[in-house]
Amino acid sequence: MKRSTLFILTTLFLTACSTVPSGPSALVLPGQNKDQQQFRNDDASCRKLAHSQLLAAPHQPQSLGEGQLHFDIYYLQCMYGKGHLIPVSGEVIPDVPEKSSHAAPK
């Protein structure tokens, strides 16, 4: 009985931890005048920061996809702040004009 209870509790504990990603899914490139050693050091510190931010967040991710998204956001902000490059798509999104709540002057 104790063994089966321990097995179930261990399984539940490991399943609960599965929503924390192991690393970023986004591409980051070394910044200008940054060597590989600086990049690796920054990568390691930003991974730790993103992981700790994710675990400290008041709203815990409900899925691995949600956890990965939040991890990537924390990681990318950190790496960008350290001067590294974050590639983005070349797609231009047009501005949508806001509708004014004011009536046109007469």
C-alpha cells in the first residue's frame, strides 16, 4: 500500500514539473563585439533567470506550450538587454487607424 501511494505521489510530482521548459525555443545571435564566451555566459545566466522568473510567477503555466512561451519571453528580454540580436520576421504589419469617439466638427 505504501509503495503504490509513493509511486502515485512521485508520478504526480513529476507530471506537475513537466510544464517547465528545459530551454529556449527562440533563436538568439551574438551581439556586435560579443565573442562566443560572452554569449555562452549570457545564455547560461539568462536561462537561469527565465527559469526562476517562470517558477516565481503568480500564474503558473497550465501547459508546456504556455510555459515555453513565458520562458522564451523572459529569456529573449534578458539576452536583448545584454546586447544580443533577436532575429524577427520581415513581415510588415500595417497600422490600423483608431476610430475616434469624437464627432467631426460642423
